[in-house]
Amino acid sequence: MAATIRDIKRMTGLSLATVSKYLNGGNVLPENKAAIEHAIEVLHYEVNEVARGLATNRTKTIGVLIQRLDNLFSSTIISKIEDILRGHGYGTIICDCKGEEKLEEESIRFLLSKRVDGIITLPTATSSGYLERALVRDIPVVLIDRVFEDKEWDSIQVDNEEGGKMAVQKLIENGHTKIAIVCGDEQYYTAKKRLKGYFDALEEADLPVYSKYIKRGPLETSHGFQSVVELMEMEDPPTAVFLSNYEITLGAMLAINERDIQVPEDLSVVGFDNMLLAQVVKPKLWMVVQPMEEIAREAAELMLRKLDGGTEEGQITKVVLHTSLTEGASIKKIGKLT
């Protein structure tokens, strides 16, 4: 038979109130804490989280919504967030919304029905109305990698404009003027920001924008593949391309290998998101890299502060992190702008 709180009481000689206070996260005298923890170990006592949740209105679980479980960025971030939360006694319930707004709204209802203490989300929706249910119930919400225009929320973002601009500036420094970009559609917040960085870099260098070199589409490998094929079949193909997310970069490299396009002789390339891909592809790619560990840590720590009352009521926290550009051998120097 499983040990109970009364078994701990009998073994320690402490009052039921003291044992209960400790088990519910309260402070007790050091000697009482040591006695209770010893009894828990000897008796193999396991906390009934359901019962404790009813008593404390806390379930020690965090709901996590992601766009796609097979997305490298999302899965990497969530894995690291899980590790941090686990270290603070929290479990996670992960919902894969498959990039569908309806599933995202249904997932919020599901998580609230499970009485989660907080919600961390990499949103798919273009407006934040579906999150209002959490707000009404005083459930803290932390956004990752985007913000909403209709309402301010706690968020951890990356400076995507900076990343896009940095990539294109590196190509311009090496003499490229016919620079393509393969990016997401307007519906993607990060895609819009990275495209803005592309425009800014060209504008600052006083270079023209060629609409034919801008390839928008879904954030999928197929888009990266098809876009590179179309770009290189043009009568006047670009000399360089910025591949603005990991799936697009992967698809583009598949096309480059299949069509025997030589990098950087035929096409200079700057990719995005994953340092491992840069290492295994030859030649080594120049890559814009996001600080994934930092994103995960900031998101988890912000959530923990919200749950522990470490932020003022109504205070909105926005953290903006920086990207970096890792050096490779995928850019051909064809001259220098004067």
C-alpha cells in the first residue's frame, strides 16, 4: 500500500499541519524539513499532484503550444524549456497545433481544462483573442518568437530584422548586387521581419530590389527546394541567396545538390537557424544563428517569475535577443562596392 501523509506524521512525530505545509511548498524549520525528507525517502512517499492541485490551486504543470512538432526550432526550444522547468518541479503538456489556428484555440481550451499553471506558446494565430481565456483565469502566458498587434503579452523575441539585414550585408560586402531571398508568407511574423532586414540592407547600400528574386511561401523544405530551382532557371539568375529559415535552407541545399549547383561558384548562400547543418554541408555554410538556449532559458525563467509573483501585476515583459552570423565558405567574393 502506498505511503500517506499520516505515515510521515507517525514516523517524524510532527503535526499533520507541519507535514502538510512542507508538502505544499511552505517553509518549515530546517530540522523538520530534514526529518520529513528522510521519511519521504524511507517510505517511498509520492505526492498526489491532483490532490495537491485541488488544495493549492496549482498543478505544477505548464502548457506548451507549438506550431509543429517536426519543426527543428520549436522542438529544440521546447526540449530545453522542459529541462529547465523540470528542474523546478514542473511538468509540461505539449500540444502540436500543426500550424492551424483552430487547433491552437482548441489546445488552449484543453490546457485550461487540465488546470495548467501557465502557458508558453509559439503562436500560429495572427491575433491573440484565443488567449483571452487564460487571461480571464489569471493564467500567465509567455509568447516565443513573435508579438501580436492587437494586444501586448509577455514575450521572448529574437531581432529577426537584424538577422536578415546582417545576412544580406555580408553578401553585399562581397560584391553581390543580385541577391535573392527565400522566405515565408506575410502571415508569418518572423518572415516579415527577416524580409524587412533584407530590404533595409539593400536600401542602405543603395541597391535596387528585384521582385523576381523574392520567393515567398510556406516555411517548408519544398518551398526552399522549388524556389532555388526557379531562381537558377531564370535568364538572369541571382548570384547569391539568403535562405531565411531552417526548413527552407534544408530544401534549398537538397535542390543545390540535386541540380549540381556549385556553391559558391554558381551561387553564394547564407542559411538560417542551425549550426549542425552548416557543419555537415560542403562547403560549410555561412549561417544566421538564433540563441536557442538563451531563448529557452529566458522563456522558462520569465514563466517561473510570473508564477512566483516576481513581477508586478499587469507588468508586460518583452525580451529581445540578438542573432549572430557564423562564418563559412559559401560566399564568393566577386568584387566590392565603391
